[in-house]
Amino acid sequence: MNKVQVAVDCFNQGMNCAQSAFLPFAEQGGLDREEALLVASCFGGGMRCGEVCGAVTGALMAIGLNCGYTSMKNPADKARANALAVLFEKKFREKNHSILCRDLLGYNIADPEGLKHIQADGLFDTVCPLLVGDAVVIAEQMIAEAEV
């Protein structure tokens, strides 16, 4: 199964957008399914306040897990990881006009009225899986290019 399908299936099974975008990359980065879901569990819905989309944060976690740094022995590693984050955000923004959950959905998930509109309009079922898929496609391409 490809990474996008793993991510969308995860989302459709009730996991949040961050968990869903992060999970397909976990094993290649040394985490098991449970660890990946735990790490990303608090980032859905723009950290539950409509800020940066969980699909974006999950994909950034995947990029960090696979292309990040753990030491300042080589400052270029930090610069590379930062550049990848900026590039990912640029690519996601180009595809989806924003990286903010409230802009992508048109409502703020943290606002009870906004949440009602999101649910009534079925945005969790229509928009969010597409955003998760876009995040995974972009992250997968960037990770593959970074490993070359």
C-alpha cells in the first residue's frame, strides 16, 4: 500500500490529520505505529486551535524524523532541516493557499460555531483527507530527493 493510502486510511479510521500524515513515514524513521500515533496525537486540528494544519505538522515531523538533526556538530544539518521545512510549507501553501487549519477549512475548529459548520458541511470527510494526501505526497517527494 502506498503512503497516501496508508495516511488516508488512518484518517478514515479516526486518527487525526497529524497522526495520519506522520504514520506512513514512521517505520522508515525507526518508530513503530503506536509510537508514531502517540507523538502526533496532540497536533490535529491545528493543535486543536485552528493554527498550522495537522497534516502540515505531521509531514514536518516525518521530514524531521527522516532528514533532521540531533547535534550541532555539523551546523549544516540544522540549516538543511530548516530549509526543508520552509520548502515544504511553500509547496503546501502553493497547492492549498494556506497552511492554517482555519483558513483551509474556512472555519476555526476551536470555535464551537466553527466546529458545527465544519461538521455540518462534512469538511472532515471531504477536505481533510485531501490535505493529508497532499502533505504526504509533498513530504515523500522531499524525503526521497533529500536522500539522494
